[in-house]
Amino acid sequence: MAARVPNLSKSRYQKGLQCHRQLWLECHRRHLADPISDTTRALFDMGHRVGELARERYRDGVLVEADYRQGALALATTRELIRGGAAALFEAAFDGDGVFVRADVLLKAPRGCWDLIEVKQSTKAKDEHVTDAAAQVYSIERSGLSVRSAAIMHVDTEYVWEGGDYDPHRLFALEDVTDQVRSHLEILPARLAEMRRMLSGECPEKRFGKHCRKPYDCAFLGHCQASLPDFAIIDLPWVTDEQLAALQADGIYSVTEVPPVYPALQARQQTVCRVAAERRVWFADGLAPALAAAERPLFFLDFETVTSPLPLFPGTRPYQVIPVQWSLHRLDGDGSLRHWEHLHEDRADPRPGLVEALLDRVGERGSVVVYSSYEKTRLRQLAEELPAYADQIAALEARLFDLEPVVKEHVQHHEFRGRTSLKRVLPALVPDLGYDGLSIADGQTAMVQYEAAVRSGQNGPARAQLFADLREYCARDTLGLCRVYQHLAERAGLI
């Protein structure tokens, strides 16, 4: 029996543009969606907060308070407010041609027209924002109103927060997208018709590609990928949609099944496939001199940073990357290991104290081992922002020794899966030391929880435990980095 064709919405339209299968599952098998993670929920909460601040630019605006479960009430309230002469509406509801939308901001314009403003926590208007706004304009105009313009209100990274309340007139910038919206409206009805035909049938065929994560992570990734083998082709580094299509057409879903010579792949991708299939572990002859370039004592350094659309510390800008934590392990020539750490816990500017504490611990000799160029970028940023420390930071930067390029050039391991991030390399080379068992096991979760704790300002056992978990996570990064170095040095005959 053909599936019932459900109503659409602006969010469902976006899902349909990304992937028909995702839209079908959203409408007919919603229970198969992946659980919403705490990190994702925090991002949603921040989006709501940004939206609330945007409304403060329009003091005469009226909020349609009915929630997402009260669509009929939201529609009736919107109609009543418009008839009553409201000049600005927030979360106004429309259902034109079966497309239900809630408009962030709707402003009355001359000659009976309206201006639509869609609020985003990004730093610019994106393609997916244009199609989002187009779905709203389509529904609003088919409900009987005329839309004069459409704009994206996004965060302005030039705004410097000096403390106190955020200034909504400086925090946001408006970007007119009327022309782009009108252009998309020319194809939108055909897209809707296509989606409705698809929704009336069976679930579309499963095909993997970049669309699974662009522009957003699909809500059904877990369901769709549950049948995939370990190290599936979707995880092959640098893979393109064209390559994925070719592999699937040939019935290849595991990287280990790729033939020794497969013309659709680049040489470096073929190397990844061979290493995976042969379960190869290989160390190049040049490993020893590459590692020997690091001078004792060795310091293993890792930063954790916070970045937010709503600045967390006075004197900073939206999405400015602010280091708030570091971990440092010192390995001496006799094999002894010491650890220091620093974590900023309040809403004062964390940077001066963080830099002073770090400079005090690293001294003036020995290599500072990092993994990737991230720490170098952060140090250069700190030198620009804190000119009083610029010379000392420059001296520290000159001592950096990046271990990741050494791994890339001199080590192949089937468990790396073609990548050399520390999260891949550590469990492969040092299987007894991973991130399992930690309350916080990745940097994004760490900083989302950190921001929530610092922003709330609330003290208590939960806050103390969170900061303890953050210290443990960051310490694991630098201890892991040290253990990887030691493992490689041992294989190279240096210890």
C-alpha cells in the first residue's frame, strides 16, 4: 500500500533537498532517528538564545507563543495579530500550499507588503539559509500576503562585547537575499511536487555520499549505516561523491574490498585501501632522525578553546577562539614524567593568566611537542592579542615540534584508516591508553559543557565534577601524545 503523503514544513523541505530518503524516514519512520546528543542539544539551545536576542531589535514585535505542538493555534493567533494591525511578528505561522512555516521575524512594509528576516547563529548567509527563506516566502505568499524582501540576520564578528547585556543592534548584521530567494522560488514548486510523489511511495534506495553530512548531519545516519561493514567506503579519506557512486555501482562497500588497482581512486586512497586490506603496520627508515630533531626535555602541550556566537568573556568577539585550558606533560632524559595543567573557571579574560602560567612551566629550553598546527595558530593569535607577551610567545613557538607530520610520513597502520589524528593514532599504537571510560571523550563536548558551566556561574558539586572531568580529558590528550612519542622512539631505537 502506498504511504500516506504527509504535510511538509520548511525543515522537511530542507531535509528533502539534502536527501529524499531522509525526508521519507522523517515523515514515515521518525522513531528510527538517531538520539539527539547533549552537544547537539546545546547548539539548539544557543540558536534559540540567539533568536531571542534578535527580537530585541524590534521592541514593538509580538511573539506568537504557541509551541511546535500547537500548529493550529499558532496559525489562528497569527491571523488575528495581522488583522489587528501588528507591525512586527515573531514566530508567525503560515500554511500555504501545505507547507507549514514559522517566520523568525516578519515586519510590515509599505503598500501592504511584509519583510521576512530569518535569524541564524552563523557569520554569513549560506545556501541552505536561502532555501529555508524561500520555503517561508512561498508559504507566506500562498497564504495571501505579499513579501517585499527576504534577509538573513547573522552574527557580526566585528562586534566586541564589553560585558553586561549583549547589544542586538551591534551583535547582528543583515544580509539581503531577496534575489536568491526569488530565483529559488522558480524551481521550488517542482521540488515540492517531486518530494510529494516520492513520499507517496516506498522508501527510496539507500545511497551514501557527501549529502549524508552536508549541509547538516542526517538525523538517520545510524539507521542508514547500521548495515555497513567496518571501515566502510563512506569513511575513506578524501572520497568524493563520484567515487562513492562508482564503488557502490561495483558492489563495493568496505575499503578492504577495493581491488589493488581501482582507477576511480587517487594513489593515496589506493594506499589506504591496501594498508587496510593487508592489515599493514609499517615504520619508515627515516623515523629515527625525524624524531631525533626534538630536544630534551620534552614538553607535550595541548590547548582547549571555546568559541561561541555569544562572547563568553568581555573584550572578545563572536566566534573568537579563546584558549581556556592547557595540559602539559614533561618527559626528562631519565624517563621521569611530570604533569601540570591550567583551567580558567570564571568569566574574566582567561588569556593573560593562561599565558603566564604556561610560560612559567615550559622554561626556556627543550622542545614543546604538539600534534597538528593548532597550538601554533593559538600561540600566534595570543601574541597578537597580548603584545606584552609577544616576544616570550614567539620564543615558545620556535620550540614547537609537531609530531603529526612525522606520523604521516613515516608510519602506516591499518587502524589509522588513512587518517593521522591523535584520536586515531593513540588507540592504534598505544591500545592500553584511549579515551574510553572518560566522562568527556572529545573536545567539542568538553567545550560545550565548559561554556554552559561558566555562563551559568552556578557553583556546586556538578560544576566541580565537570571541571575535574575537563582536566582529566585534557591530561589524557597530552599523556597520549607523550605515549605515542615514546612508542615511536622505541620503534626507532632511540630509547
